[in-house]
Amino acid sequence: MRNYEASRRFISEVTAMVSRLEAIRHYWAQHLGITDAQWIIIVALAELDGRDGVSVEAIAKTLQVNTSFVVRQLNLLERAGLLQRESPSSNTQLATLSLTEAAYSHLAMLSSEQDALHELVLAEFGRPELDRVIDRLASLNHQLEKAAAEKAPLPS
């Protein structure tokens, strides 16, 4: 297989990038006094919300995690004052969730720092080139999803 060495190098580079992205995510989470998992939920809510609210199921699907995990984290975020929940019943999974003004305020304070980081990391890419890289990564991700489903299907 002539692409074996290139595949190994690619996997090594992606693994290193994931490690660095996790370190950055940890920094942002610490800034808010929350866990890395809670940071991911905050970001997902901010991206999905539009201030109209999001279901627990939508967050779990976006993050590809179990709804019970999301509910546990949401309870902690709600106690921290970063999340508000509107529930039509006692079933927490039917609740509509949105970030509080305090959460949006924290995110706004981090915004300029995040923008500077994005500029630094992506400085060598023009928009068309960056779009091509993103498209190729998305294609690779799709292929990996198919391969993973064949080799180790996720439980329903």
C-alpha cells in the first residue's frame, strides 16, 4: 500500500491537532469555571440557540452523546447560572434550553481572544483555500464515519 506512510503521517498530524484543540477548549472552559464537557455544551447551545431555545435531544444529537449525559451537565450549568430551562412538564428531556445573559456575557468577553487565536491559526490560508481544506476534512470525516459504522456500529 503506497499511501500507508502518508496515512500514518496524516493520522499523526490530526491526533496532534486534536490534542492542541483540547488544550484550547480546556483553557476556555477554565475561564468560565466549568468542565470541558460543559464548555462543549455551551458552544453547541450558542450555535444552535438563536435565543429561542434548544431541546436536550438536539444538543445530544449535535454532540453525538447520550441524552442522559447532557441532562447531567445541563443541571450543573443551570446551577452555575449559565443556562435557563423552560419545561412544559417534569420531564427534563422535553425542556427547551437557552443560555442566560450571563453566559452570553462570558462568551462576549472571550470573543476577541478567540478571534485573535483564529487569525493566528488560519493566517496562512486565504478563504478559497480554507474552504477547500474544510471540504476535504468533511469528506474524510464522512469516510471515517462509514468505516467506523462498518467496523464498530454504534448501539441504537
